[in-house]
Amino acid sequence: MNKKLLQTLNTALGRTKTTGVAPITIDALQKRLAEELDWLDACPGRESLVVLLQELAEAMRRARIVVNPGYSYLPDSFLLYLTHVTRVNPVEWDMPFSRFTKSVHDGAEIPFEAGTGCLEVARKVLSNRENEFIIETEPSLFEITFLDGELLKNVKLRITTYAELDRFKSTIRDGWHPLDQATLRLFGRGDTDGSIWFETDKMREWLTEFGPESMSDLVLLNAIYHPGRIRLYGDILEGKLHPDPLDTFCVNEATCRILSETYGVPVYQEQSMLLAETLHRDHEIPLNYELALKGHFIARTMLSVEALWPRRFKTSLR
């Protein structure tokens, strides 16, 4: 394994903290790391991809460009969390690695989002590579051939510029702030001006009615504020106010645990995969609505928390 990557993993594993859905043990972290390393070791192209993403993130932060803390399905990888490509720990958020491996395959398109200037930095990092042959086939889309690849030989890397990230440059120095009680109170009373994803009148109405009690609750509201999922709000609110263990999907203790963070209603793709495994099915749970990528909405909520954090002790005039 790449020595720099191995050193990064060992250092990061020892510093890992839990702030997600539930406390986790070092044994759980090591088990997940072993699972992901087995996947990595099965193909040199996979290791090359992880190293490439790590180098991209590092180069952008050196250039004072903010990298999205978890874009698309990338937060489902513990390896990418340990190498600081993402800032969402999938183990503590109960996100199976299968969501990541299902998306990362030969011919897949890999998303990468960062602030203004990220494309220029990416072009520098992606030029003159030793282990990859890379062509920019259209602006911001790079076709990558891993010269030592086997199972993973070719992927496309999509670099997306999201200028809204520019406002969070202090995170390069200080890191992303966790949700504290003062900031949670701002969300709970709908005092969310400038929060990016929680500003609409409908979302403010939800916040005051729902009374979010945790980061998990905020992620949930963020995830269902979508044309394909907005109708789930009533069932979720009912589940929060009147928990019913006899829900359609809560058939045993394991399924109830999987659905506890969404009050008995499947919302996330990761939940569907865990339910399928628990119920011993070889397919995901069929639903008549679109499921959300949990890691993506955790990261989006992190942006909103960061936006409100500086004024958590200020009195709003709203």
C-alpha cells in the first residue's frame, strides 16, 4: 500500500471521534476499515483512485479552496473519511460500504465538489501522473485510465465548482463545527436566515412544528425536503410524536434500529440496503418514492450548521 496513505489511515483512526447517530467502538471502526481495505487491496486501480482523491483534496485546501465535506455517495467510504476527502464518518451514521462499492466501478463517474478555483487546481494535480492516463474530454470532466488497474481500470472524474462553499474558508483552519445546543435552538425556532438549505417558509414551518432534537433530525428534514419525498413529512412527524413498533418495516428489533433515526419510515438508500441484508433479501426494499443518499444530506446539513454557528448567541430580529 502507498506509504503516505497507510500513515494517514493509522493517524486518523487513532483520532476518530463520534458525533453521529450513536456511539461507536474502536472495534467497529477497525472492522469497517478491514472491510474497505480488502476492497482496496483487490485492485491497484482502487488504491490509485483513493490516493488521487486524497491528493486533490489536499491540494485544494493548500490553495485555500473549501472542499465539500461530503458530496454525493463519497461519504459512504470510511477510507475517504480517514484520508480527509470527506468529513462524514459513515460508521457512526450507520452507512454500509455497499452503497459506495455499488457506485464505484469500472466506467463510473466520480463526483468532486469544491469552491471557486477548484477546477484550475484539479488540472494541475491531474497533469503528468505516473499511475494514470488522464484526458479532459470536456470542461471539468476527466477520463482516467489506471495503468495498473484490473477490476477498476477506467473512471470519469467530474469536478464541480460550488461557489457557496467560498464563505466557509475558516473551516480550512478550524474545521467544521459540530452542532451545539445554541445553534440547534436557532433551527428549532426557524431562525435560519443564511442557512442555505433551511431558509424557505415551508422548512421554517417544519422546524418549529417538528422540534429537531439532534443533527440526525436536521439531516432527516433536509433529506425529505424534495419533490419526491416531501409527502413523507406527515408520517415521520406522526412517528416522532407517537412511536409505533408495529410499523410496516419494523418487523423485528434489527429493522426497528435501522429505521429509528427516521421514525419508522425508510428515507435513505443506505437504510434500504441494510433492511435488505437484515431481511435476507437479494434486492433492495421496493418503495414508491425516491430514496435519499444519507451522506450527501449529512454534508449539506453541516454547511447549514456552519452558516448559523457564528450567530448562535445573537438575538434575531425575525
